[in-house]
Amino acid sequence: MKYKTTSSNRGCCAMNQQGCRGCSSKKQSVYDWLSDIPEALRSSDMVEVQFKNTRKGYYLNSEKLEISKGDIVAVEASPGHDIGEVTLTGKLVELAMKKHRFRTDRGEIPRIYRLARPNDLERWEEAKSREEGTMIQARQIAADLNLEMKIGDVEYQGDGNKAIFYYIADGRVDFRQLIRVLADTFHIRIEMKQIGARQEAGRIGGIGPCGRELCCSSWMNNFISVNTSAARLQDLSPNPQKLTGMCGKLKCCMNYEVNTYAEAQRCLPSKEVILQTNAGEYHHFKTDYLQRLVTYSTSPHQASGLVTISARRAFEIISMNKEGERPETLESNAADGKANKHSADILSDNSLTRFDKKRKPAGKPNPKGARGASSAKSSERMNGSARPIRREASSTNPNHPTPPPGGIREHNRRQMRERTEGGAVPQTSTERAVRPRGQGRAPRASSLPRSGANSSEAEN
């Protein structure tokens, strides 16, 4: 659908001098899923129009104007006219009127005059420019009259003849004198409207502890009372600082999962039941509703000897206790042991020093000879020497005779020289030494010749 962009509806991420306005300026109470069906748009003449601070009204399109979502229209007001934005048209308007209990039998339904003209928008912008100054001055007047109230915002009508003052107060406030003073000061018609702390937080906006924009500022329109039983049902911490939101009231998000926890609680054993075993009595400590795990303690007042079992195992023990039987322990098989490990606290490893390098304990001496051995190994690696020679087998074993000195290659060369020269060649110190660098590993003793001339010469 075509969206007409004006100075007041440039989208939820529009920037101004104060920064991002957030998504609260385009907060909608219902998604118009019939917006692309022409028959649904022409099925009703009622139109929903939204003003400042989520104030909405329902008007009759008596002139059969071609109005679509996002249009700026001039509507009937008392007195004069007001300027607002169309947020819903067609069949869904009647459902929204029923939801907000808008009754049409109390009088004549206000009408839509026309689409906003340029001079209407100019007067509207001029009236909105006076809102901040009027609010500051009204706060000073209320303080001079010693009224226990806080004026949170001021909304001018589109023609500038009327202003709505939104205020917060803990109790009833007699503001009759305030209305007379405000009317004499600003020369307009005054209307006082009390709002709650949640509406005030939604009007101001902010970021919640979850890192997202406040629900009351982004999408919530109807506020439901939150009870502390919702926190107890979900086993939340009873710390007031964690349960209260930006408005100072209990967080609205605690109502989101209450029904899920209440349904899961029906399928779990009662907290007052004490499990009887041969090892002793076990009292309820805590419950994981979503994973159906129950943790029991040997002490009714503190965490002692905690054991986590499944809900099925807990029901089995309860039925056994009713029959007069007692199991040896709570855990029945390895599955409960795995469940106990799985239900550990996931925040237990979030230590501030978990990424620090672990240092070796100072003053611990090295084993005797460990340093020299390590230095010898490193020198061999740097020099490129081969692996150390395997310890040779004893010559007393006939199956593993001692290999000739110098290796099998040197032994074969010496035999060739003896054959060619016709005489024995004495061994030098070089020939008796360990094989020089570059030669391959010495063959296994089992591969040496065991008989004949070669074996006798090797033995000699």
C-alpha cells in the first residue's frame, strides 16, 4: 500500500536533533492483514486515527473519502478540529472498536472532515512547537500550588485551541485551581488526563535490561497488572531491584511465560512431599519446570547433599513410600546421574579470571637430570641428528647376534677390500666408531647373516 510520508511519519528510525526517536512513534495495536484486499477496505466506513502518546479515536468517513493507512486527516473535535494519522481502515476497525469497548450508542460518532491541507499542517506544527515550553511552565505552576503531581507531557490539538495535560500522581489531586491558572496563562481550553507509571515509561522510552527497546515503548498498548506470584511460580530471585522495570513497577515480561510454568507445574510432584529412602529423608529444594527435573536436599532449611532426579523417578519413589517401601537411594540408573550433571548452573564458570593464563607454581624444582636431558634433545633437533640408536641385543642370545661394528655397510666394504687386496685389513679408530652422519638406520639384528663365512668373520 502506498504510504504518504510527511514531516510527522518518516518511519521508526528517523533521526532528529536528539537522536533516534525509536519505534514508539509508529506503535500499532493490530496488524492490518487485510490492507491489500479492496473489498475489505470498502466493507466499513469507520476509520481509526492515532494522535500523540498512543491516543486513538474512531471516526466515521461520511464523505466516502479515499483514505488509506498513513494519511494525515482533519477530524471533528470539541471544540474545533484535530489532526491525526490513519492507522487502520476497513473491516478490522470494527473488531478494534469491540476490543477497546467503543460504544456507538452514547451519541453521534465524530466524523472525518478532509485530508489535511498545507495550512492545516502548518498550524499543527506551530501548535506542537509550543508543547515543551507549556509543559515546563505548567510544572512550575503546579509546584507553586503545592500539588503532589508531575506533569509528564502536553499535547496540543491540531488547531491550537485545546491542550491535554498528562500527569502522574499517587493519589487523588484537586487540580481545579490549577486548571483556572493554566487557562488564564495560556488562554486555551484545558483537559487533565492521568496516566500510570507504565504509560509514562512507554512515552519516554528506553532500553531494558534485556538490551532491547522497552515493550511498553515499542508495541504494548494494554497493560495487565503483574503480581509477585508470577515471580514465585518461575523461581525468580525475590530481589526487588531485579523484578522492577524502568517504571519502578514489576516487569511486564514476567507475565509472558507464567502460563507455561503453570501448566508444567501440574505434571510435577508437590513441593511439600518428603521422599523416604534407606539413606534418609529428602526435602524439595528447587525445580526445573521446563526440563522436568527436581532437586532434593537432605536438610529442609539449607542446601545439603543435593540430588537431582527426573520427575518420573520422583513419582516412583512417592508411590513406593505410599506402599511402605523405601528405595536405597534416589538415583535409579545412570540417566539420573546424567540429569544431575546437566542441571548444573551454567553461570558457575563465568569467572572474571577464566581467560587468564595459568602460571606454573613457583619454586618447584625440576626432576634430577630432566633439564640436561631436555637440552640434549633440543641440541640434537637443531643439529639435525638422526634418532638415537636402538639398544642392541645381547650377543649371548643366539637368535639375536651382535651386529658388526660400523654397521652392515662398512662390514661389506671391508670384505670387498679384503677380497681385492688378498689380505686382512686392520680396523682403524674411524671404522670402530659409530656410523657417521647421513647413513641409514642400522638393520635389525635378525636380518644379519647367521651362518657361513660372513657370520664367522662378524663374530671375530
